[in-house]
Amino acid sequence: MTYCVGLRLNSGLVFMSDTRTNAGVDNFSTTKKMFTWNVPGERTITLMTAGNLATTQALISLLEERSKTVSERNPTILEQPTMFQVARLVGATLKEVIQNSATGGQTGSSKFTASVIVGGQIAGGNPTLFLIYPEGNFIEVTDDTPFFQIGEAKYGKPILVRAYEPDMSFEDAIKLLVVSFDSTIKANLSVGLPLDLQVYETDSFAVSDQPRIETDDAYYQSISQGWGDALRTALMHLPSYKRS
Amino acid sequence: MTYCVGLRLNSGLVFMSDTRTNAGVDNFSTTKKMFTWNVPGERTITLMTAGNLATTQALISLLEERSKTVSERNPTILEQPTMFQVARLVGATLKEVIQNSATGGQTGSSKFTASVIVGGQIAGGNPTLFLIYPEGNFIEVTDDTPFFQIGEAKYGKPILVRAYEPDMSFEDAIKLLVVSFDSTIKANLSVGLPLDLQVYETDSFAVSDQPRIETDDAYYQSISQGWGDALRTALMHLPSYKRS
């Protein structure tokens, strides 16, 4: 599996994705699942993928028009006038890739499915996020549901539900995401370090930084250890159950 | 779905189960999923079920020999010499029920599946827990894996992984389970209050108490609220990410 989260904050967007891919437990590797297109001053688009690796790689290749010679490439994702149109393009491309794989005779098509989170800002519009389904349709974040998860979303959801606030700083949002990812990594072998991180500041139309949090990252280790200790302390301070 | 957890502690066993059953989101109800057989001074057996309700109810009815007239009933679960034999009996019965349903022509038999946690103590043996699969086979707790979850296990797993200790008191273990259940209930509609609770003290061969934690239970509310506050406080005190 995979675990990716996109958060919308008042000050911008934060994306985090893991890098583990696997076909069974005896065949796993590290693969980047986060892709960014940037036209300085005009648009920044970030996309994260979960699901069948052949499907998601084909999706990205088609979005980058790798079916054409290098000189003829002019990715249409850079020509869409709005983020809504970007989501439509990604959805249509994803659906096409899955259908092409599925017509080979497989009856259960679920093996080729993938989901995508795409977000960013195009000049004239606000920063936003979309969750795109394998069928090509999609939903957009709202004030009530200001984040999306794809992949192994369950382990890391409780802390997001409880601690997310739209007016968080980027630094606090990254801390929250690290906790959510660490909870998942501790409980599920199919999600693993390193983690890719992308922060987009509203109206910057620029990619600030895209650091990779490696296995031995001191910050990650301090959060992982500190969070475990903090949970045990928090639990200790709650009132004990009184048996009748 | 469902969420049930069985914990083995140094001092005994703790069982907790939710009570929500549903067939789609527009048809849900409250059903007890925890069943106890007790022969004072000789054996105490507790069983929890997750999965198709027709399957799990048939399992319990067969274990209680409701196919016979009342005077002829002599549940064999009360005659098994060891907990291992109890697990074999439950596994064989579960497999039989699922196979009986599946032979009606359904090609995907997954709809009739169920899983079971059964635990307890029979005089001469130690308290133990088994997780029984729909195929009738089963695994037993070990010192390395001293608890089992069935149903919607993912949301509530991270806190169990981090805070469980075999030498916990019953009161602290119940507190831990309430937190694990509350994390699940906050994130998934198919798990719901009230919760059933059973504590078994080693060598007591008696059912101490089996309270039901209702929706408006003051203790549950204090843990749910207190845990949310504690998580936010704990997160606040962790070091923030430093962006380069």
C-alpha cells in the first residue's frame, strides 16, 4: 500500500507521502509518489498517488506527455485554466489507464486501481485539493473536510481528526503529519520511510522546498520517540476505570 | 463492521466489544457480540464475534445446542478438557456454518465470513486467548503478541502497540481499551457505543462483572474528552519541524 495526506491550511497546502511500494512482502522497494509541476508566478501543482504502480507511473508519464518526442511535449496540465480543469484532466487520464489495463481479460479489475490527491494553485484561483477516484470522478476539500488521505488511511486518521486546525502553522502541520505517518508505519509494513514533503504557501506560485525525511532523520526520530512517551504519559494521567 | 479486543495481562484477561451491527448505513442496530460460559470453580470462557450476523448468531446457537430440545442440551463447549480443544470446537463450528451458507450458490463466499476471539481458563490450565479464522484454524496469544483485535482494528491499533504492558492493572487496561475504542468510534461509523466489558481474573473461575458502557457513560465521556485534550497538549509540546 501507501500513505499520502494533503492538508489545506489557511496559509497554504501541505503534502506528505511515504515511498514504499511492494508486491507481496518479499518484493518491496522505494519509489517517489509525489510529483510537482511549477510555472513560477503562474501555477504550482502537486500530485500524489496510491495504488498499482504500473497504473500510477503510466498516469504520470501520460500527464508529462512522454508518448511524444521531447521537442513536441507540451503537457496539457500546464495549460488548464483552473484547478478544477486540472482535476478533470487527471481523472480522465487515470480512468483511461485503468481501462486500458483491465481490458486484457482480467475479471476483477481492482488490481489496477489507483487513487490520486492533486492540489495547488493557478493564478486567479485559490489553493485547493482534489481526491480523484479510479473511476475518474473526484471530490474537492471543503471547510468541513479540509484534508484528504489515500492508501493506508485508517491508522493515522484519529490524530488528524482530533488535532488538525486550519490556522495551524506549516511547522505544526508538518509535526502533525509526522505523528500520523509514524502511527501508520509502526502498525503496517506496507508504509515506510523515507517520507516526501511539500509545502505550498498561498499566492507564492513557487515550490519552496521538497525535503525527504530519511529513516535516520533526527527530527523524525525525536517525534517518534517523543510521541510514544507523550502518549504513555497522557494515558497515565487520565482517570482509571472504577470497577464496581 | 465491529471492533473487539481481547488482552492478556499477567493478572488475567480483559475483553471489550462494541455493539453496532449494520447492513448498509441505513440499517443499523445494537447487538451484543460478547458471550460468556461459566462453571464456577471449573471454567470461564468468553467469546467475541465479528462478521456476518447470521453466521455469528448461528455459531452461538450451535455452541449452545439450540438445535436440541431444552432438556437434551448439554453444550460440548462445557465438556472440552482444555482451551485448545475449545478453540478447535469453535473453529470447526464456525467453518461448518460458513460452508452451509456458501453452498447456496454464492460465488464470493466472503460475505458470510466471521472471525472470533475466544479466551478464558479451564481448571488445570492457564488463561489464554485464541483468534479463530473463518476457515476454522486459529492462533493463540504469545508473549510477543499478547492481544488480538477483530473487525475495524486499524484505527485503534497504534495506541495498543505503544501503551500496552503485560503488568498493567485491570483498571489501566480498561482505560487503554476505552481510548482505543474511542479513536475507532470517532473515525468509523460502523463501530459504535455501547461497549461490553468483561474482566477475568486468573484462577478465579468466575465472571466478576460484565458492565455495559453506555453512550452517556460519565467515565467514557471523561476519557474521550480528556484524551482529545491530552493529544493536542502532547502534540503542542513536541518540537516543531524546522524548515530549511
